[in-house]
Amino acid sequence: MGELTIKVILGVVLLMIVLFIIFVKRSKYERDNFKVENFYINTDKLSNEESIKAVFISDLHNNQFGENNKDLISAINDINPDVILSGGDLIVCRGYVGNGAVVTNEVVSLIEQLASKYPVYMADGNHEIRMKENINIYGKQYKQYTQRLKRLGAIYLNNTTMVLNKDMKKRYKNIEISKEKNGIAISAIDLDLGFYKKFIKKEISADTIHSKIGGNNPRLYNIMFIHSPEYLKEAKEYGADLVLSGHYHGGTVRLPFIGGLLSPQIKLFPKYSGGMYKYDNSALIVSRGLGTHSINIRFNNMSQLAVIHIVGIKE
């Protein structure tokens, strides 16, 4: 082997080491910091007086930004939203790993701080559903967790639809959605663990969504939590105007002009990995999330705090 060949090989190895160090440091930075991103949606279902500003958080996975999440709280206070919308997976529930204990105190503390200032509406992700379904492992932890959040003032939506009034302060339960003539409805559908299996996509229909959460009122602006973004078409057919999802963590690594690389179902280049997408008259906002868990990597994929401006344009 010639001297020049050895130098080339050493140069390539050194370059790879440097690139790996850059990747590791950048990935840590993107996990430890977050970016505030704004999304704007106009709708003639609402008047100017009914326009709202919502902070959408998802896939925190017990991550903390500053002690007791002080940096995250500070950013939300600067935004001063009308409402907090939480799309699930705030915790980490690792299936059959460990002794079945789920850490929830950090999330409860966060929601306590938020609910003292803002209306908070919450839905489940696959980690909460795992804790809920596997009672033989987790016992009553899901019930205890959600009860704690409800006592703090959070509204927990499980296959439920509610109507919000203009100032977002009153919370309506068990009203007849069909009789409301204007305003915002918010619903959440719980997908069982079968919808999160790797390598496959379990089908769902608009009729199934209807059977779970009831009918929608087309006069209202309908927001729907559905944790996996795979089901925009079905949610639109049901009647959702805005679908809020997460789960994909932005695709782990984001490639220029392409988007996310990998979904938790081990699907390459998922269609909806992070951002806002339009489908006819419906919109899908997929949070890139605020945390990671099993694949503890982010690259070109900053943790995200989403701010959604729903602007009424009805005269």
C-alpha cells in the first residue's frame, strides 16, 4: 500500500470522526432546545371575535427544558395563548421493559403550572394508551395519572367531543353538538395499540371514528386530536377541519427537500412527518415533538413548540 493511499485512508477516517462528533453535538443541541413555530389557518366558520391562538405540545416524553421546565413555561407565557392543546405522549411508557413504574411527576408539574393560567385540553398518545391497556403491568397508574391532571383543571378528552365558547374559559361537557350554531368543537379519538405496530398500517374508517366520538356539526370549526398522522383522509371524511397529530418526532432525521427519514413504524420517508399539510378544506398539523425516547436522535429536526393561529374571516 503506497504512502499516498495511507494518507487518503487516514484523511477519510479523520473526516468521518469529525462528522460523527458534529452529528452527536448537533443532535444533543436539538434535543435540549426547542424552536417556536407559528402556523396560520383562515376559516369562514369563525368570525374575527372567535379567532384563537393555541399552543400545541406533543411527544414531550418526560423531557425537561430547564429546571422544572421553566424555559418551556417561559416561552408559553411569552406567547400568551388562549388555550393549550396537548396531543399525547407527554410521558414514556416502555411496554414490558422494567417493573411497570411510569414516571409522571414531571408532566403533572408542567400541567399544574399551565392549567393555573390557561385552559388545557389533553388527549392520549400511544404511550398513555399502553399504560391504559396493559393493566396487568401498570395497574391503576393511568387512572391515577389522569385523575391528578383533571384535579389540576386539565380537560382530558377520551373519545369525546366538546364545544368551546369564545373566551375559552368555560368548558362544556355532554352538550348537544348538533344544536350549536357557531364556535369551535374539539375532539379526541383514542387509537388502540394495534394502530402503532411496526411495519403495518391498521385501517380505520370515518364511520368508525363516528362510532367512537359521535357525530360532528359542520357549522362548527372541528378540531380533532388523532395521535398518528396516518389518518388525515379518514379524519377529513369524518368532518374534521383541523387534525392535530404527533408521534413521528419529525421523522428523527430531516433531509433537505425530502422531510423526515423514519417513522416509529419503521416506515422510510413518511408522508406527514412534521409541519402543516392541506387536504381539500382540511388541515393537518404534525408536531415534531419536544422529546425523544427509544431512538434518542434528532438532526436537522429541532424540538418544536407549535403555535396555531386559527383566524376567523366570516363577516
